[in-house]
Amino acid sequence: MKNLIEIAKIVTKKKVRKIEIFDDHSLKHKNSKFNEFYEALMANKFKNDRDAASFLYSCSPTDDKYRQLKSRFRKRLLNTLFFLDINLPSTSSYNRAYYSVNKDWTLVKILLSNGADFTAASLAKQILTIALKFKFADVIVNCSRILRKYSAEVGDEKNYEQCDQYSKQYQNVLDAEIRSEELYQRVIMNYLKPPSKNEDLREKIDTYCDALVGLSEIYDSPIVIYNMYLVWAYRYEMLHDFQAMLEVCNKAENYIEENPIYYQDDKLATFQLKKMSAYLHLKDWKNGKTNAEKCLQSFPQGSDTWFNFMEYYILLAIHTDNYINAIAIYNEATENNKFKKLTATTREKWKIYDIYLNYIIESQGTVNPILLTQRKKTFRLSRFLNDPILYPKDQRIFTVLLVVAQVLFFLEKKSYSNVTERIERLKSYANRQLKKEEYYRAIQFIRLLQQLVKSDYQIENLSNVEKYYQRLIDTPFSYRGLIDESEVIPYEKLWNLILSRLK
């Protein structure tokens, strides 16, 4: 009862007239500007404040009407975070528990700031019990400090010593977790840089890996162990040792399976996606397909993770000549009702996959009649061949890939004047707009295409191709999810395909 009295006094003095949140009831009021704003955001209708202000009020983003609505809208969204439904089937026990204890920890701080020390200590004790079960070191340290202080004030020496022990023990664990996070962050901060710019990371990552192994041997913390496996996976990926990368990911999956209490779906998805990347680079269709069929069952269909996985899956199918499977994967992904809600960049990637699949049907259909049955009526070849194709600078690889696709189709038609025109455009790109360190493989492939023009499309007249082809072999395909690294068909394989079609 003392708890209720303390809480009631605080609420009586400081309660608000109305709690503004977004729940099912409030979202039924379709005429509300808040709801209009919310629904448009969810439909990806806005790129910036100018779009939102124009849509909602036909005004500029500096207009007071819009600025006031945005401020109140933001506050309502933040309020709603305290009332999220964490009991969804897709939410792991670990994540549910972490959300709950942190929400309750906020209540502890509010109670303390309003003098309700008894209630704050009671709630902190409940939080501590859950935090110890899941080894939430940060929460354990915070609660132990509060309970240690309260125990000192009420003269509870036994509880004081217990809380002091927890505080000291888990402060060391927390320090280890913070150190492991730092090492992981240093890796990902440099991981996506071009290889020529992350030499410093290559030199240091071995030290990071050894340090994380040392921490994992001392501290039984899921955070430390997850970070250790992740950094080792990145290390082997950078070395292009994909077999070793698979072994690390399998060990991480075994750890997750053996410690279900620490299960986090996002961590499992990360390791499974890394495995899919390894199978892609190893061109291991059999094991990759088995992995994909197993893992896709664990992701909510239509989620971002699901679509990311499907991208690696379709690339694996294309790179290993499993074209019928690739078409089936494409259809499953693009027919999902959440496909239209993906970012424009992601949808463009899938559009490019579609165009290359249509080229495969066109070029391979005579030797594989089953492919011809997959021809899409919606694909308009003439429209594509007349498309000027121009993407913004940050998506220039899309321009390259689609102009290359035009080259492929025109070669099938033996329309060599159009082929030459497209290759000249690619040559201009390679000379002026593609940075060598970021687009090295694309540039070497374009140089190979230039030799086709010089040979007048006669294979026996081809010369000066070995060095460019060897450069592709010496710098193998490497894809980390960056659009700049996109290759629907690896360039060396595409070159051999072109030669076979010219014979």
C-alpha cells in the first residue's frame, strides 16, 4: 500500500489532462492532421520537410503551422514509444526483457526525483531480478547502485553488501562490453571503405580479434561474445576466406542455440546473412539454397531482413547459372505486398535484376526451352533499348549496369552501331566519372568492351584483352551490400558469355 500512496501523490500533483499517443483508437480518426502525417510517413511519401509541408498545408517548411504540427507530432511519437506492444511473436524474450527493464528504470528515476524512495527501491529490486537472469550488465549496475544507497539509508547491511558485490562484479562486465563494442565499432566504421582506404583496419583487426577472444574467456557476456564472432566474421570476409567465415558464423549460431535465453533475432539474422554472403562468394548453390530455405522461415515475410536475404539468394542463383530458381526468387520477392514500400534504390536494384533475367531468357532460351516459358509479357524490350538511362551520382553504377544490359541486347540483335554507341558512353564514364578505387572491376570490364569495338566485333581480331581480363581475375567479385559493388553477372563471366554469343 505504501507504494500506491507514494505513486498516487506524485500523479495527483503532476498529472496531465491527456496522454497523446498513436494507438489503434486514435488512428481511426482519419480527418486528423496527425493521422494524415503518420499515414503519409508510413507510405514513404516524404523525402524531406518541404515535401511534408507541401502535402499537409501547401506551405513552406518554415511556416509556423507546419513547424508546430511537426513538433507536436514528434512528441506524440515519442510518447507512444512507452506503450509499444512487446508481446508480438517476432519479439525475442531477451529483447522483451531489455525493453521492459529499461522502461521500468525510467520509472525508477522519476520516482526518485519525486522523493518516492521506497517505491523506487521496490521497483529497482524487481528490475534487478530480471536483469540478473539475462545478464544486462548496464541495468544491474544501475539498479545495484540505487539499492545499495537505499540499503545504507535504512541500515540493511546484508542487502548493502549484496548490492555492492553486484555493482563491482558487473561494472567489470560492463567495462568489457563497452570495450567489445568499441572494437566492433572500429571495424564497421572502416569496413565499408574501399580496400585501398582500409589498410589501417587490415593491420589492426587481428589485434581486435585477439582482444575480443581474451574478453570472452574472462567474461560470460552475450554482448562480448556476439561482438567477438562478428569481428572474426568481418576479418575473414576482408581476407576473402569465406570458408573460415562460414565456420565462425556456424559457431555463432551454435552459441545462440545453446543459450536460448540470450536469443536475439537481429543477431541471428546477421550471422545467417553473413553465411549467405559466404555461399555467394564461394558460388556454393547447394549449401546456399539449403541455408536460404531454412533461414527464410525464421524471418517475417516482407521484412527488411527478408528482402536483404532474398537479394543474396537471387544473386547466388544467377551467379551459379540456376536461372529458373532466380526467376522464382524474383517473382516471390516482387510479388510480396510490401515490395512497393521498399526504398526507391532497393526497388531499382530489383528492376535491374529483372532486366538481366530477361536477357538470360533471350540469350539462353534456345538451349534451355524452359527459360522461354518464363518470358514476361510486361517487359518491353524496345522501350528499354530507347531509354536514355541516367541515374544520380550516388547511383551511377545503375547507369553502368543498364547501359551494359543495352549492349547485351543489341549484341543479340547484331546491331553493332548501337553497341558501339553504348560502349562509347561507358568509356566516357570510365574515363571521367568512375573512381578507380571504387569501380575498379567495372572499369576493367568497360576496357574489355572497348576492345570489341576495335576488333569490329570479330573475335579473331581481338587483342589487348588479357591484361584487363586478368585484372578481373586478380580482383574477384566482392559484394558487401553496397550498390557500387553490384554485379548481376560477375564481369569475367559476362565477358565469356559475350564471346560465346559472338562466335
